[in-house]
Amino acid sequence: MMNKTHIYTNYTGIRSQFRLLLLLMAGVFASCTQDGAGVATPLEISAEIGNPQTRADEDDPHLSDYDKKKFVAGDVIKISKGSTDVNYKRTAAGNWTPSVVTAPMTTTGSGETFTATFPNDFSSILANQSTHTNFWKSNRLTATATATGNRVSFSFAPAACKITVIVSFQADNTNGSATVAGNGLCSGNSATAETITLLKTSESSKRHTYAGIFSPKAAASYTISVKASALGTRTYKEKGAGLTLQAGYEYQYTFTATSELILTSVVVKDFAVDGNFGTGGEEDAGNAT
């Protein structure tokens, strides 16, 4: 027959083992929940690009931020993980909050990868970029980042190329326009002929500046057409020899116009950061007519 001392000893041993089990379970739970690992928690984000930029007035909401350099209050980005997309809006304080507060993007912890897109409703590079808003809609910025705990930091960069055309005139020219014609400029399909109408970014009568967004998958040969009141229409054919198109780079063509369109320089630079040049200098002048 078991005595009371033996019974008490067994009970004490079982209780000690139970306490040890609880401690072990607590440790496992803590390790799983540390930094959100294993448990879906709301994602905390930061997202920035380039140099300071301000939003324009209500009449032309993208007059000053068409060539996006910095996020401002009211901007919306789309964050994606797999098939899940959640829009986040920048507040006046510089934070990002989900458009639907009760439905944030979540993460189970470090190591998960997220992508982000701006504008959040980007659909395609538009053929008519002659307005600030259409240029803005065409200028997609993207970022990919890996979570640390439940935090992720996005550094956005342009997903396309930019072309800038600068024309200096000897006489005043109040009217002017510019286009670029080539294959895959909008779609990236180098077998499809497409034309982009550029945005006029300078109002100087003797110096016209135009800009546009095009696909880095476009054919490297294309034709630039410039129209002005005292010049008529003149073209320059980029042959594409030795020219490599890369996302985030600006291809800047400078011309002098008399009775003809004369190419003076071609410069390639990083258009995401002002003054940060990639490769530069003149290339084959092609044919200007």
C-alpha cells in the first residue's frame, strides 16, 4: 500500500514537470510571435523617392509633380504580396495608412517580399503625353522590399525611360510640338509601330523643351519630329547603334534650329536623381532633316 509520503512526492514531481512544460510552451510561443513571425500582423511601411517636389493647384493637379521626385500628402501607392493588393495613402505627417483602415496588408514576419507601384492605378504608357496628367499616368515607379519583422521600407525607381528634346531657335517660335515614332514605345513590343506625343515643359519662345516616357523594351531606333512656326516640321532619326535603353534613364537630345534641325548633343543620365549622370556625351548624329 502506497504511503502518504510517496503520494506527495509523486504529486510534487508531476506538478514540477507541468510547470516546466508551461515554461517551454511559453518560450516557443514567444519565439513564434517575436517580430510578428508566424502571426499575421499589420505591415508598417515607409516609402520615398528622389528630391523635394510639391503638388500643384487643383486646375492642373500634376503641373509640378508630373515628373515625380518625392511623395507628398495624398499620394496613393499599391502594395502587393502574391495576389493580394492593398492601397496605402500618405498622410500630412508623412506616414502611410491603408485606404481601408480595417483591411491593412499583413505579414507573418521577416523574410516576406512585397512589391509597390505608383501610381496605384497605373495601366499603361500613354501615346498622348502632351498634358501633365497623361505624363504622370505614364510614369510608373516601382519598388521591391523584404520585411524585417512587420516593417518594410520601399525605395522607388522609375520603371520606364524618359526622353527629353531641347530645341534652341534663333527667332521666336510661339507654337511648337514634338513626337517620337518607333516600335514598342508604349507597349514594349518591338514589333509594333507606336508614336508618342511629348509634353512641352518650357514656355520660352526661343528654347522649347519636350519630355515623354517610353518603354525600355522599345526598339533603340526611333524618329524624333519637331514642329515650330518658323521651322515647319523637321525630323531626326536615332539609329540606335550603341544605344542601350534602361529603365530609370533619361535620353536627352539637344538641337539648334535655323532652317534645319541640327543635333548638338545626346546625353544619357539617371532621371530619378537630379545631377546624377550615367553615361554621357555625343553619339552618332544620325540624320536630321
